[in-house]
Amino acid sequence: MGRLLDINGGTGLLARFVAPENSWLGQLAVSGGLVLGRQNFDGEAWVGVQGGNGISRDQYAGTFFGYATLYKIIQDQPDIKKECAKRAKQMLTYLIQNNWKVDEDRSSMANSDTFPTVWSSIAYQKITFLVIGETMWPGLFTKELEGSSPLSGSAWVSSWLGTLDHINGYYGNNLNYIVYYNYALYEKDGERKNKLLKSFSIKDNYLQYSINPHFDVIRAAIHPELRTLYAPVIQESLQKFSHRNHRTVAPLDLDLSTIEWIDIGKVHRPRYPLDITLRRYTGQFQWERSPFAAVDEPGEGSPEVEKPGIDYTLPYWMARYYNIL
């Protein structure tokens, strides 16, 4: 994962993906004019791509989630902890130096809309990244954290706004959960934590209905008193998910007759969150997809596309770590 940073010179600017230049993926990026970063790794030329509109908050949130979680749970491997701290410092220093705005990778993208990625109204992410950095590098980010702490009082606004369209905007909820998980894992300031976790609760209260083991595990990790309650719910969800095809194609014998449909304005959708076995197959992370997105017909999808697998392994191993399963 470090090469996503190293490809752009280790400045802290992420790439969307990297590949050896002579690989089919590297050549596809080169021929499409999509390359921004180039570096040699172990004597081999590699290229980096930023994506259609440059790097977004999504990718920074996901990368912080990976490094920060690993740093916290690994106790007996100092080299790994050192690497995690190094990468968090790179990203955080870059964001601070650029006033929490990423736009240098926009002009190079042929089909970019040129709008920067900013954190001006995303208080909970900004504070979380700073709390992580301050824990890993005591004193280095103190001033910036102190200056941003008052934002904790207004973080509820973005959570509340997110509840106004929590179905069509469901994909963004994954960011809320992984960032708040890291926040709860790292925060030591009781007053600030109380404010931000109240913000999390506003969004979480709207999403407990959605039969999402990824969200359920994070909720139980943040609130230990809920672990016994959610253990059977998470177990059942993962068991049902394990019965789905491992490729992105719906079974030919899938019975869709049990779905009750309703019309809300111009929207035709299931009345209730779908059973996991009836949800649309996607090559992306399943738990950021709407629980109301149904399979349209048996056999739809592609039998040639393998599921990423993290849909199952991430909530499963988090649940094991917290003794939920």
C-alpha cells in the first residue's frame, strides 16, 4: 500500500492505483494518458493513476483506516508500527501543508472536472486524522489539533444532513463508519469524544435497520455493551453472505417473488431492506451498496468477475478480534 504514496514521490499525495509500466494495466494507463507519477521500484518502472477526478476523501479515509487500525492492534512487530506511523505522517503533513485541499492531480487528468478535494466542512474526518497523527507522533500535530478541536461542536451538522437521503447516498456511509471507528479507537479527550460520538449516533440511528454486518461490527466495537446483542445478528448476516456466489452473478434459481415493492414519488424500490441473498451483485465492497438494491433477474451479472472477498473477511476478522464471534 505504501507504493500508492511512493509513486508520487512520498509527498503524501495518494494514487488510485499503481502498476508495473510494462504490465497490461500499466500499458493501459500509459496509452490512455492517465499516468501522473512514475518511479522505479526494485529496478522496475512503475506508473501511478489518480482516477477520473483525482484522489478523493474516500481514498484518504480508507488508507488512514488501514494504517491506523494496523498500528493499534499490532503490538509485537515494531517495524510494521513504524511503517504505519511513517505513512500516516506523510498523508497528514501533506494535507496540512496544502490547507486540507488536494487539486494538484486534477490538471493532468483528461476528463477531470478540476474541482479540488477539500475537508472544509468535514470536521469528523479532519479531527480523526489529527488525533491519529498526534497519537503516533506526540507533539507534532498538537497545534493543528487544538485549532481544529472546536469543529467537534458542529460535526453533527454533516451527520444530520446525511440522514436526509440515507438511501441514495448510502455508499458514503462506509466512510462515516470507518473514520468514526478509528476516532473511537484513538481519542483520549473525553469532552471532544462525547461530542463527536453523538454526531456518529445521529447517522448510526438511521442505519441500524440496514442489515449490514460491517456497520454492526463497528457499532459493537465502539460500544462494547452492544457486543452480546449484535453477535447473533452479525453471525447470521455473514452466514447468509457466505452462501452468495463468489463471482458477481446471481444464481439462476434465485427466488425474487418474496420482495415487496413500493413507489415513493418516482422511485420504485423494495419496501424493506433486502435479505442479503437477494441483493444486487457487485464487484465492489458490498456493504457500501444500498440494502434496497435488488437483483433484477436470476443469472444477471458476470460469471467471469470474482468478488474481492474483503466483504466477508473484514467484518469477520474484526468480529473475531473483538470476541463478538
